[in-house]
Amino acid sequence: MSIPLLEYQPSSQNQRVAGYEVPNEDTPWIYRLEDCASADEIQELIWAAYRQVFSEHETLQFHRQIQLESQLKNRAITVRDFIRGLAKSETFRRLVIEPNSNYRLVELCLKRLLGRSSYNKDEEIAWSIKIATLGWGRFVDALVDSEEYLSNFGETVVPYQRRRFKDRPINLVTPRYGNYWRDKLENERYKWGDVRNFLDIARSLNLNPVIPQPVQTANISIPDMTRDNKQEGAVVSVNPSASFPVRL
């Protein structure tokens, strides 16, 4: 028996209020399958879906889901099914699921699949319980099959950030893993977590200290440079051991 979704009170956010702003460069570009009349336009829609779900600014060749792309181009599946397939792919699991906790996965998926931030911590807790009890696949189904998704994106629209009233786009301020995973990677790479590593590195250094040598000044004679004793064309002799003889 699955646990029902816990109740939470939705907060008042921009996407829950009808927009009145004048369209400008912050207005999201909406990709619809029915607007794609050529193969290039369909490919642009596919790239938009990759950017939205994977949140990678440059999609690598081995991240592409060729089978899903082919089915979408042939109209065998809808855009909603394509989004569902990307969120359940092995690439998404490697890029997003493995380096994040359930709470952060809820935050990321609400932004990428529903186009909004989480209302509050209660909503993150409620959906994280769904991940723990249903598994990842059924959690994705619950979001993509939800009334909120269908009413905003339907079957043919790529999800987008709804009503970005201010601040930067979600994919620019929400990296695919948090600080704790970044610190773990740094610790594994540079081994900063163990002080003994610093001691071992210090002991392994072979340093040759430079011993300063005193300057010998006993045999250096300083010539008389006063104006009264200066003679035209005279040459002042100095000790041969001096480094810089002076000619007047």
C-alpha cells in the first residue's frame, strides 16, 4: 500500500498568478510540436527539451537519447512522453540522481518538469517520501501525469520556467549537484579531508636551504671624494680586491 502524498499549503508565487508583464527578453520561448513544420524546427524543440531536463548548456553526443528522438520525429510519442523518457534515462540518473539527495531531487524536478520552484519545505518533504516509497520512475510519472503539468504544458509543449518575473533563469542558479557533492569531489581529487596527507607531502619535499655568505669588506678602501681634494684629470686608485674602481 503506497503512502498518499502528504498535504501541504501552496505558497503564493509568480506562476500561480496571472501575468500582466509586457513581453521582453525575459519572456520564455515556448516550443510546441504543432509549430514544427520542418526537421530543423523539430530538432530545435529536442535541444530545448535537453536543456530543460538535463540543464546542460552543451549537450554531448553520448548524452543524446537517439531512440526517443526518432520516435518523437516520427510522431510515435508526444513531447510529454519525450520529457518523461529523458527524466528516466540513464544519463539523467548519472548526471542528477546519483549526486543529490531526495530533497534536492524534488527541488530540481519541480523546476525542470513543472517549471516552478518548490512552494516550501513541506512540499519537498511530501514529494521526497514519494521517491522513497514509489521509486524514481513512478515519481516522474506522478509529476508528468499531474494536473499541473497537463494544464500548463499539455502533450506538445516543452516545459519552461513559468513567469520568470525577476532574477536569472532557474538553470543558471541551480547547478545539477549541491555544495556537499562538490566538496566530496574536491576531497577525493585533492584529498583535503585528511591532515596526514599534508604532513606526508611536507616530509617528501627535499629542500636545500640557502645559507647566506657574509660580505668581506676588510680590504676595501674608500677613496676621498671631497671637492677640495679633487684634481683635474687625477685618477683615484683603489684596492684591487674592490669590485668597482671609481675613475674621476
